[in-house]
Amino acid sequence: MNKSIIVLDLLVLAVVVYFTWFMATEYKTFAGRAHMPFVLWVIDTIDLLIHEGGHFFFGFMGRLIYFMGGSLMQVVIPSLALWVFLKSGFRSLIGTLYWLGHNLINVSVYIGDAPYRRLPLISDSAVHDWNWIFNHLGDMQMAAPVSTTVFVGGVVACVGAVFTAGFFLVSDIRETFFLE
């Protein structure tokens, strides 16, 4: 493998480690989301479009599934990408697993906000999906534990992507510098 590609991979891995740290710590705070790195903002914006598409896609299945549909689509699309790209090799785990983790963390913030409704929504008249869901189910006290569970799953997925990238990077360094 080209040595300059390995250096670039090291830099990208360092940035992704920073993003993972940010997602695991600062992202859940309002200040953190207000000052998030541009790349994460772009991913969040794409994920918002996927979320809103989920409402449209699942809208015909009833009101409960309609409200769950946005968050569900945020998990389904990256999971499908993970499954499809995994067929091309394990290196594809890096991007797709990270994207899934990012979405899970994003959804966990939305779930955790259900009792408070502090997050800005796409319009003033929009209904907070998870507030509606937990009120409909009569179980608002479950917002925190569900949010925490989804958050932990997201962090595990992001860290798994980082370790996968690290494994392949170490393998490439070993092959390039020590087995020539």
C-alpha cells in the first residue's frame, strides 16, 4: 500500500476518534450540538432528511408507526447499508457501522428529550415524535432508560468502527513497512 495513503488513513482515523469522543460526550448537550464539527452537522442534516422520509414511508401504517417511522428509518437505512456493503468486505464496516452509531446516538438524544421537548424541531407546529409516543403508551418515565440504551448501542457501534479502522490500519502498516 502507498505510504502516503497510510498517513492519510492515520489522519482520518484521528479525526474519527475525535468525532467519536465528541458524539459520546458533548453531542448530548445543547452547547455541544450548537458547536459541533461541520462534518457531523452535514451527517446530521442528511440524517434529518432520512428521518423525515421515514415519516412519509411509514405514514400509512398507523399513527404510532408514523411517529416511530422517522427514528426507525434512521436506523434501518444505515443497517441496510451495513448489510449491503459488508458483502464487499469488512473494510466497509468502518463507514457504515460509524453511520449507524451516529444515528443511534442522534435518536437517543431525541428520545431523551421526550419529557422536556427542548430540542428545536423543523417547525413550530411540529409534534415531538417521542413525546407523542411515550404519552400514547402512557410510559414517559421510560424515556431516560430507552435513551440510555440506544445511546450505549450508538457509542458501541462508533467505537467498533474505530477499532475496525485501527485493525485495518495496523494491518496495512505492517504489510507496507515490515513485510516488504
